[in-house]
Amino acid sequence: MGFSWPEHAGAPLSLLFRLDLADLKGVSHYLPLPEAGALLFFYDAINHPWGLEPCDVGSAKVVFLPAGASFVAHSTPVGAPDFPRVAARIEPMVSAPDPWSPWLDDLTLSADERYELADELAPYANHDTQIGGHPTVLQSPMELDCELLSRGYAHGPGIYQSSAAAEATPHARDWRMLLQIGSDDAIGMDWGLSGILYFWAKVDAIKELDFSEVVAIVQCT
């Protein structure tokens, strides 16, 4: 299988994570992924885009390698930060939606109830690497941001009160978090002040193994 190292705006991206899907057997991750093959996660680790502008789309890429495809470890191209290879241990965990997540909108909770819920859900926060499930949100839920970005709208003042947001809101829950990667000084991954990098894709696209419109967003404390 031929492999072309992903680029954005003419610059190579950095390989951050390789996920062998067979390692997820028996683990509930709520992603419609096959049981074999691998996903490679790339990101622009030079410019560290926040992911909230339409021009940031493409600064992160996910590549699917089908089962049986040979992948020779490539050397990171010159100009892209190279991170040390560290083996990850997959362990099941509980994740919960952020109190302001669109997944809870059907409950019609008041602001006070959402703040109370935040205290109750705090023990489930996970700042480390996580595959699937609900993300640990450091600023605000990202599902609507992903849908707005896919429509060409940038995050900014007044965007959530706009007609564009009203049209996008019913589709916010089409998005799923594929992966979150927490900052780790030991291997040089720094996404800001205790920041987290999140990879998102639409659920129907994941089913088709179409990662051409992946959105990556960075949040920090």
C-alpha cells in the first residue's frame, strides 16, 4: 500500500498516535469502527492551530490502514516535530458528557442544574489520552463548533446567537470524538496550559472510514 505523508499548507504534519483497532476488542468506545486495521493521527505540531477557524481545517488528518496493509515506519519529514514512540496501555474507563453538552439538551436543565451537575461529574474528568466516549471539556463543548466549522463559520463573538448556529445545532450530535491527547511534558507534547488536543469526525463518515473532514480542536485551562 502506498503511503504519502500528510501535509497542510505545504508543510508536513507530525504523527502523534497510532491506534491498532484490534486492541479495542471488548472495549466500549461508541465509535463505528472495524475490528481490524489501524488509524494514524497527524497534526500541525509546528503552528499548533486552535482549530476554530475554517483555515485550520486540514491541519489535522486521520489515515486508515486496512487490516493486512503493510506500513513501514517512516522517518518524520524534515520540518515537522518528531515525538518519541511510547507504547500505550488501553484500559476501560467511564466518561460523562459535559454539563453544557448538546447530549443533555433534551433534559432542559436550568443553568443552576447544569452547574450542580458539573460538580457531580468532576470525578470523571480525564486529562490523559482517551479513545472515543465523551471528552473532558476544558472550555466549552465542541460538537456545535465542529458543525459550524464544517459549514465554513469561525468561532467568534456572537456566533452562537447567529442564524448559522441555529441551523447547525440540530446536527451537533452528528459529531463524535475519535481521540483526545493530553499534554505530556515527558514526550514533548504541549497543547498550552494543561491543554488537550481533540480529534472529531461525523459518525456517518466514521462508518464509511471517510476521515477527509476531520476537525481537530485544542483547549487549555
